[in-house]
Amino acid sequence: MTNRTLSDLAEKMREIDICMLSTHTDGGAIAGRPMSNNREVAYDGTSFYFTLEDTRTVDDIKADPKVALAFQGARAFLVAVEGKADLIRDKHAFKEHWSADIDKWFADGIDTEGLVLIKVAAERAHYWDGEDEGEVTL
């Protein structure tokens, strides 16, 4: 087992655009859905995802902010992140994390009614890279 740093993981995660965001539902189940990280590849332990206020994802996070992220890259590289989610409704933050690719999902851009930015602060990340595996605590 190799001891990797967060910087090592960030470099390997550079090309991963989609992850699975998992939340706890009010019924106690775990719900997962694919989310785009908007190609924010300078991973520092914090991830950002756009969604709408009236989604089950937002309801789940309001009730329990503990979430999990799962990333899969090339050649058997996988990362599982455990963290805490915050819901941001600030247009300045929207601008900071917006990219042209997001326009296809939110036609009015940062002015889309009910737009919410999910911020996930990682607490730990477990990785598998072929036969190598380990954990980074943040």
C-alpha cells in the first residue's frame, strides 16, 4: 500500500467529470445520482455541484448533510469520498464555479430560478489504483 497525498489523488482525478453523489433519504435509504464536477480538476478536498432547490437531493442534504462521492477513472482508478455537504444560494459563488457546459442544464445560467450549489467538503478519501489502495484524511 502506497501513501498518496491529496495532490497525488487530484492529479489522477483530473479527467473524471462525473461522480455519484449519495445521500441519506428521510426513509433511511441511500440514494445516489450522477453529478458533474464541472471539470473543476484542481481538487483540494472540496467539490461543487449545481442542482435545483426543489430536488430530493437538496431535501436529503437539509435533513442529513453527510454524503458520499464515488469517482471512477481510467485503468481501475477509483476514489470514494466521505464528507459533509452545504447548500449555497449565493450568485457570486455560482459565478465562481460556473462553466459553459452547465448552460445545457440551466438555460438561464446563474439566474435560473431555484439554482443551488452543493459544496462537499471531504473528510476522507479512500482510493484504489489497480492493486494499490489507501486513504487520505483531510
